[in-house]
Amino acid sequence: MEAYVAVIGGINLDICGKSYAPLIGRDSNPGAVKLSLGGVGRNIAHNLRLLGCPVRMLTALGGDSFARRVEEDCARLGIDLSHAIRVPEAATSTYLAIEGPEGDMELAICDDALARHITPDYLAGQAEVLNSAAAVAVDTNLSPEALAWLGAHCRAPIFADPVSVTKAEKLRPILGRLFLLKPNRIEAELLSGIPIRDGRSLEQAAQGLLATGLRRVCISLGSEGVFCAWGGERCQIPCPETMLVNASGGGDAMMAGFVRAFLDGRPVEAAARFALACSALACESEETVNPEITLEKINSRA
């Protein structure tokens, strides 16, 4: 059987409106509206496919017309949805954002009630898919109960993206069961309890996370690159030169890069450079997932 990655998380319909001029409250603002597919789990899965990894996605699908769009798009990309749970009476998860003329998000609403159907019982029914995977990537849009089930029962290496400071708390009970955690600076501070102010406190925060039993921690430092701590190995790699267009998909691409680097057996510094190259190329596209990403391009850039 061909090695594959199991990705657990949500798939959203993203509706983004960008105003042509400074927003006026309680009024209709001229602008442009774009529809696209998103969700952290889905974006990681998309990036993995671009990097040549077979992907099976465990997610919940609604029964509306947008769900058909999700299925058609995943079929086009080669993301296997055959193990997803179908909820015919539910609507597709939707993220609605309003941006000002500079592209800064001013207001957003996320309707992700569909994710509650990714339950421990559903995951237990997919135990063979999970435990036969070469790696499992998960986002924290899952419930604490679903994450706890994974920590207790999943035997494949688990790669976790905290997604946000609020959702990162869900990972605290299972930190010691994870293989790799990719927090940003603020999420690392929260989960380690150590404010990161300099190189010494960065090392202390990473060491505190590893002390839970976590195997690898890769702390995204924004424009300063990434700091990786794997057992006794440490490295901090700066960001490559990047023509920044849209930073929203950089973290999802970085996570996919770390998963692919693990599958390839890359050592810590090579893995960090590979993941940063994925993030950099992602940020050079107006789309959240850069369709121009290929394994060859990332290897040449890393």
C-alpha cells in the first residue's frame, strides 16, 4: 500500500469582501467579493498534494450545493474524501470576512458548527485509516474530546497546528502524545508558560514543551524564520527572500512542508529550510494555497 498522510480538520467555504475605499459602518460599501475553499485542514491537505503526497482527509461534509463544490474540488486535487462523514441536513462550514482597501481584515464570522460531527466515535471508526498512515496532520478546529481520542488511540506520528491562541489550549492535555507541534511565538508562550524575549527564553520555551514528551517543536517566528528543537538538536533558520503578496497561507504551507520533510527523512536544518521555502512560496500568491508550488520548486529554493 502506498504511504499516505491522513489529515483531520475542517473544509470551509471562504467568502471574502474587500472594500475599494475605507469602510463606512452600517452602510453598503462598494468592493469585490471572492469565493474560495479554505479551512486549515483542507489547506494543509492541498499543499501536501502539491508536494506529491497521497492524502486521505477525515472531515465532515454538509448536504448543500457548496458541499458538492468541495467534493468536486478535492477530486480535482486528488484529496481522498472517501472516509469523510456526510451530514445531509447540515450546511458547509463558512468563513465570512470583510477587508478594508489595504487587505486588512476588519470583521469576520466563522460558522464551523459542522466540525462537531468529527467526534471520537467517528474517529474510532476510522482507526485503521489513522494507524496505517505514515503521518497524521490535525488542526485545532476539532473538539477537545476528538483531540483527546487521537492522543489516546492514534499510533501514527501526529503533527498539530494550534491555529490560534484560543484554540491552542485544546492541545495542552495531549502535548506529550504529539510528534510535532508548529506554534507561532504567542502560541508557544501560552503552551510553555514562558514569555519569549530573546534566544535564551526561546530555548527555554522549546525545552518546556519537549519536557511534556513532545518529540519535535518548530516555533514560527514570522519574519525571523523558524526555531526547531528536536531532541537535543537545535536550529534557527531565517526566512528566505520573499515577494510578499498574501501571508494568510504561509503557516498551512509550512506545516505541510514539515510533514513532507519527515516523510523524506530530512534532518532538522534541511527540514526547516524546506518548510520555510514552502511558506515563502505560499506567501507569493494572492491565493491562500499557491497552485504553483511543486516539490521541484521547493527543493531548489530550500
